[in-house]
Amino acid sequence: MLRSVAQRGGRVAVVLGTLMSLAGCSSSAPAPEQQPPAEDTATTQQSLPHRGCATVEPSADEKLEIEAALAHRVMAKRAVHSVNVPVYFHVINKGAGLANGDIPDSQITAQMDVLNAAYANTPFYFTLAGTDRTTNAAAFDLGEGTQAEKKMKRQLRQGGPEALNIYTANLQDGLLGWATFPSSYANKPRLDGVVMLYTSLPGGTAAPYNEGDTATHEVGHWLGLYHTFQGGCSAKGDSVSDTPPEKSPAFGCPVGRDTCAGGGVDPIYNFMDYTDDSCMNEFTPGQVALADSLTALYR
């Protein structure tokens, strides 16, 4: 998932995607609203990071595999906290000091705590397996899908399909982050992982996206989840039955927002929407089951 100054965005968590960016959305997801939240000014919006969405569509074979798995209820039902996810943090910076992207270990620890709190009622728990720091001014100002990103990942990624690699840098185009999806690991294992704006970690300066839930959202994609607004008001939506349909991304924390007739108010508190970090606080049982199934299948 990705975010922008005015919006949160992320890689569209298609049950099968690859990388996504905050700048736009895939053809299967609605475009983000262009207006900023009511409490923000246009000027502020241009300076803040945003969650946007755009994803490279999975192959036809990948889509068929996933749809077949879901149709036949190939759903893993692993116990809460039964799946250890080793996490490798790769800190890309342009020199010493927080202003240069060299985030301290204390922020990484806080980010791990946020992840484990967010996924407390799921099979997944996250253990810090290693941290490395790379000083590279060219790679620090990182663009999504660039050769610099690919080179960085090929040089730094550690572990197998079960390992979560998180890269922090100064992301370009106002993006907060992006992620790869489970089904893409087999064909592009070295590109697997989550990329985040370094100021989005807990205590960072990317308010209102500085409480650590950019990672929560992007890891949701890495585990196989779509955005809650995937497909708009269509019946299929995000392929999860217990998330109410949502026509478009929500920003800020618009309590009572209801953009689709029937099905209840929009899931603005869900980690897979685009609302502020302080507004997000839940995954549904259906999302947990889907992530469990897809990671069991592909990771």
C-alpha cells in the first residue's frame, strides 16, 4: 500500500499482485479521491506523503490458481501466533543521523511492536531477524519500480519466501510505501518485500501517517490482502465477505461514511483502507483467513 500527502495509498492488495505504488490504482481498483480531507489545506496536501495505489497485475495463471484455491475453500486455519515471520530491516540512508534516513534501532523496535499489536489476533507474529544499514545517496531517494530499487533488493534481501524484508528510504512521488504479493514470489523472489518511507515509522515526521501503520498496511498486502475498496461496490469487492463494500478510499477518519448501498458503513477502521494511522485498528476474521490461506499456499 502506498500513501501521499493527502491520501494513503498502497499497493493494491489484490489476492495476487506484485508491486504497487501510491501514485495510482490498478485497473481493478477505483482511483483515489483527489480532494484532501476536510481538515487539510491544499497546500498541506501537496507537502505530505500519501497512500496511493497501483499494482502490476498478476499473470493469468496466477489469477486462476488463486481463484481455484478460494473457490475450493483451500483455507489454512493455523492457530493464533503459530507462524513466526522473520523480519529483516534494511535501512537505506545518505549519511549519519535521522535527517539522513539513518533511523535508530529504537524506531525499528517500536515498528515491530506496532506490527505485532496489529496482527495479535492472526496466526502471524513478527521477530526481528536482522538489521543492516546502507549509505547510498542515490538509492536513498528511491522510486517505485526503478532499477535502483531492483538493485537494492537483489543485493540486500535475506531469507526465503517466509522472510519479510522491509526497506526504508526517502520514497519519491509522495509515496508512503509499496509491497509485493505472495503469488509473485515464485517468479521474482529477489524483489519480494515491503518498501516504506523512513519517516512513517513510529515517531517519524510523516504525520498523520507516523504511527507505524504504513507497515501494517503494506504487510497486509505482502500477506495477500486487497484494499477494502477493491472493486468498489461490486459483489466481489476485496474477496472478503465480512468487509463492507466501499466505493473509494477513505481519508482522515470519516465516521459514518457509507459509499455503497447496503452492507453497512464503510470499513474506515480497517488497516487496508487509506485512513490516518490513528483511525486504523482492525482486520476482519475474513481477512485473517484469506491471508492465512494465501501465505500457506505461496509462502
